[in-house]
Amino acid sequence: MKNNLLTLGAGLAAFAIVFALTKVWKMPRAERLDVTLTAKQPTDATPTATIPGMVWIASGEFTMGTDAELGWPEEKPAHRVRVDGFWIDETEVTNSRFREFVEATGYVTTAEKVPSAEEILAQSPPGTPAPPKEKLVAGSLVFTMTDGAVDLKDYSQWWQWTPGANWKHPEGPESDLDGREQHPVVHVSWDDAVSFAKWAGKRLPTEAEWEFAARGGLIDQPYVWGDEAPSDTRVFANIWQGEFPHRNSQADGFARTAPVRSFKANGCGLFDMAGNVWEWCSDAYDVGAYGRRDGSKVIANPQVDRSFDPRNPRAASRAQRGGSFLCNDQYCSRYRPSARHGLSPDTGMSHVGFRCVKN
Ligand SMILES: [Ca+2]
């Protein structure tokens, strides 16, 4: 969380190391945490009513994850999954919509609260010294472009802990939401997203629901738009063009978030299922979850209920999907529908948002 974000400041060197380890991570089966497979009755009936701003995704089967070379270890192996029908927001939750929630409820987001030293230490590596009082301020991590090429394993080069950064001030106290009403809300923690969803009578999607919807009816395609790799001249989503993190050509027109609906919808009529902002899912984040699934069966409505993220082993991380405006092929290519990511549930960042689903 932002606690953890402060923690990040102290533990960034370790972070870089575990990031590298992620690529080769293999955990003994016995030490891995269980995956809960929840079998529900299929809900095939297409609703006769409509819900404004939402799309009905009929139940169906698909191949979750990938065995492709482009995929990261946590996306493998590919396996067959069935999900029941559900409604999903056409777009990421916007600043305008999030403001309605805050005005109706008086909700205060995680990034607006002053963290305690205890909260920070609870997620810090053992032996981490208590942060000085002057460091205990409300804030969040903001992406900051570097002056030149840097070690891509060292997140601290481009993530700046920024006091006063929150959903209303995406780049810090000097920034605001003028002209960004239709941009996705950012700096929202998983806790914030869940609170919004409850208020809206919705919930966060499972990873399986999210990926099924993101694929938009395409079969085994690497991207939500098909198989064509994006480039400076072939723009499909708000990602990063150029050299990360020091030169952004903005071939897609946006250095940071873009208004929702700026790019073509996928086959299900959903916008920004690739890029723009990472989207929280309901699942705990476990990098090894797929390795324990029974690939000989079609798995119904899988959901991960315990986390393991070697980059952040002390946090009960939650899953995120879709990649963000910071993703490019050179760095992570995680704007692909099978790509997965995790973050501590009490952390928001300047490239993290969400959308909701409804039964
Ligand atoms: Ca962009």
C-alpha cells in the first residue's frame, strides 16, 4: 500500500532482485498455496433487460493463460476454463464516476490517509528500521520519466513517492482533474475499488472473467485486437511507444492516462482491455496458480484465494489485469489478455484503476 509504497522505497534493491527471480521462479509444489475452484451453476440465459454502461458476457469456455513465448511464467500453462455469464463495465471507472461515489459516501481513499509506522513495518523486510515521522505523510507513487536509459530492474528509477498524490491529484498536489473527468480514476487501492463496487451494487471481476471478456471472442490470440503487434504506426491502445522509461513518442497521443473510449473496443464492445490503467481483480495474486490447475479438465469459475508474489512476499497481493500506459514490448508487454500482475491491496499508483462486474 502506500505503506508498502514507502516500504518500496526502503526495499527497492531487494525488489530488483526478486523481479529478476520472477523470470526463473519455480516453487516446490508442496510449498505452494491452494487454489479454490468454485463450481457454480451456469447462467446461460441472456438477460432481457440492459444495464447502462455494462455489457453482458454470456457463459462460455476459453483457453486461459498462454504457452506462447511472449508469455511470462505466471501466465503458463494455458488451460481450459468455463465462466458463468456476467455483466461487465464497458469502460474503466472514470474520475467523474468515482467523484459521484466520494460525494455520496464521504469515502476517503487509502492514498489520502496518513500511514502508521506499524502499517509500514508490517509489510517491510525483517530488520527494516522504522520510518522517520516526517516520512509518514499521505501520498502515492507517481510515474516520473527518467533523463536517460536506466536499469529496467530498478523500479525506483521511475516511481517517485509523492506526498499529496491521490485520485484527485494524480501527479501530486499541483495537479488536478480538470479536463480529465472521463479519464480512468488512478491511485485507487484494491480496498478503494472494492468499496466503490459495493456502493455501485457491483463487484470486482475474477481473473478468469476479466480474461474471458478481454479476449472478446478471439481464440488463442496474443492481443485483445488479434495477432498484430503494436508499433509506432499501428496503434491499438494507450501503451508506451519509444524507449521506456526515458523517451515516450506518444504515437498513441497520450503520455499518461487517456479518456476511456479513446481506442477501438474489443469484440465484446469493451474499451481499454489493453493498456491505459491496470485493473484490479477480486482474486488473490499467486504467480504459481496455473501450475496447480488440472489441465485435463475444463475448470469452472476458477478463483485464487491466497496470494504468493515473490516480488512482494509479505503482502497479501491482489491480481491486476490489462497493463497500462507504461507497458511496451521492450519492458513487459503486459497489455496482453493473458498477462497478470499483482499488487498489495492497500496500494494505489498512478497507473492503477479498475472496472466492475455484476452477476
Ligand atoms: Ca501512450
